[in-house]
Amino acid sequence: MRISDLDILIIPGLGGSGPDHWQSRWGQKLSTARIVAQEDWDRPRRDPWVANILREIAASTRPVVLIGHSLGALAAASAVAEQGGAGKVKAVFLVAPPDLDAPALNAGPIDPLFKEKAPQAALQVPGVMIASRSDPFADWAFAERLADVWALDLADAGDAGHINAESGHGPWPEGLMRLAGLFAKI
């Protein structure tokens, strides 16, 4: 499918995505993309976050691709699972989903329901999960297990940190190439 045939919903994680983050850049660059707004980026509550994603999916007029980063990837997967896989969502592009038990995360403000209600089965849509071997919030073994459970293709970003602006991923052209590859499959 072409980008113009899709509604692209971008779902940032904890703290939102600043102007230098690849998600913010993609939101400006991709003509049919929009960022799913959340009421509180710094004190995320799972059910309202997922409800906002589901509302944006329902409001979409074209097939949907969800692009989630970090906690936003977890929320996107939860939204797909709640809608039962079938429906408007045609694919997911999930980057650096966190292990909420990772010591570096110190999940203080994160609602425990993100973990308790995380999908435990295949998402029933095609997708790619991109993970780093040096992500402080999820080790490679966690990413492998999660991609297996959700039945997603796992792409190895190498030693790329958390794949955000702080790890040098502002424009992130490699990510856009992977996204184009996903579009070609749907």
C-alpha cells in the first residue's frame, strides 16, 4: 500500500516525543500521519491511553498503521489486541517496547496495568518490532520473547540505545526504510 492510502497513527511513549525525536519528525513528514495525543505524557495511565488510540482508529477513514515507540508500542499492541486484531489496523511498527521490570526504567509513574494487561498472544496483524541490543529499558532476550508472543518480525537495530533522539535517532532514515518495507507487505 502507498502512504496516501493509509492513516498512520503515531503513538509516543512516556514523556511524549520531543521535536528532535524521529516520531515527531515522521509526524511532520508523512502526509497522512498524526500523533495520538494523551492527556498526561508524564503519568501514563494504561486504559485512557489505549482508549485514545482506539478512538483515533475508529475516527480513521482509511486503513490504519500504528507506529509506537517505547511505552507507546506497548499501548499500541494493547489497542490492537482489544480490537480483536481484525478491523481497520492493517499493520504495526513497534519500536523499543520496554520491559517494565527493567531496573533502568524505575517505572514509578507508569500505571502497572500496562504490564498486567499487556497482550499475551499474537496480535493478528502483520508487523515489525525493532529492538536494540543496548536498550537500557529492555534487553535483547526480552525483545525476542515479546516479538515471538506477538508474532511480529523482529528487526535488530544493533547497539542503538533506546532508539530515540538521545541515542542519536532524530531523522532515523533506517527506520523509514523499514517502514516502507512494511507498507510493501500490506
